[in-house]
Amino acid sequence: MNDFPYLLVRAVRGLGTVLDVALALNVQPSQVRRWIAGVELPPSERLGEYKACLEALCTGRRAA
């Protein structure tokens, strides 16, 4: 199971807006919406980095 969309939703709920998550990941808000909808996933070489950032956002820690 791919938990990436779930992490995105948790981060959006925690931060308040898709824009906040997009800024944290340095991507466009429309890209975040496509990932949440499952239309596409980020490149596999960046997936680990994005997951780490989202997990940090969801737990209140700062990503490095």
C-alpha cells in the first residue's frame, strides 16, 4: 500500500492548506492535489525525501 497520499492529507490537515504543503515540498499546489487524488506520484528518486518531509510536518518536527 502506498501511504504517500495519506501523508499528504495529514500534512494538509495539520498545516491548513494545500499551498502550505506545496511550499514545504517546493512544488506547485496543483501537483500536491494530483498526488492526493492518486493521478500520479512524485518521481521515485524524490519520494523518500518527500515522505520524510511530510512525516516531519505531521509530527511537528522540522525537516532537515
